[in-house]
Amino acid sequence: MLAKDPEYQDGGVWLLVDIDVSRIGPAPQRVNISLPRYLVAGIDDYARAHGATRPGFLADYLVVVRKFHRYHRQSLTAIKDGFQLGGEPTPGLGRQPLLE
């Protein structure tokens, strides 16, 4: 039993978490989307040139985009609000909209 193992005796809290693994499991799910032909051709060309498949490319792309947005969310919010990350107003922006 891990609770009696000396390696785990330096304090801490044990937690049990109920996770619905059906939402995070690796089982593929078929998705039907419509894209312009030129876009599909570009995806196929890129995937072929990099030894990937169309679904593999799209899945990898989604992972990269999600990481990008998570990483840059604070920066994008700060820019939108007219402030640098340090909290100082961005010169010339104030609270003016970036796009009009």
C-alpha cells in the first residue's frame, strides 16, 4: 500500500478524482467537414511532403493552434486592453480599439 511506503511519508494529500475518460480517450471519431478544394489540396500536399495523413495533419495543427492560443491569451488580452504585460499603458493605444 502506497500510504505506508516510506517514499510517500513526507506529507501531502491523497486525492481521488472521477474522470469521464470517454471524452479524452484516444478512440478516433469520424468527422465530416466541407472545405474549399484548394485548401484540401494544400493540406494533402503538405501532409504528403511531411509523411503524414490528412487527419494526422489536421489533428497536429489543432494541437499547435490550441497551444498557441493558450500561450498567447494573456498577451492578446493585454494588447486588446491597451496595456503591456507589466501593466503599463501601451503608448499611443490607451483603450482605443485596435481595429475600426
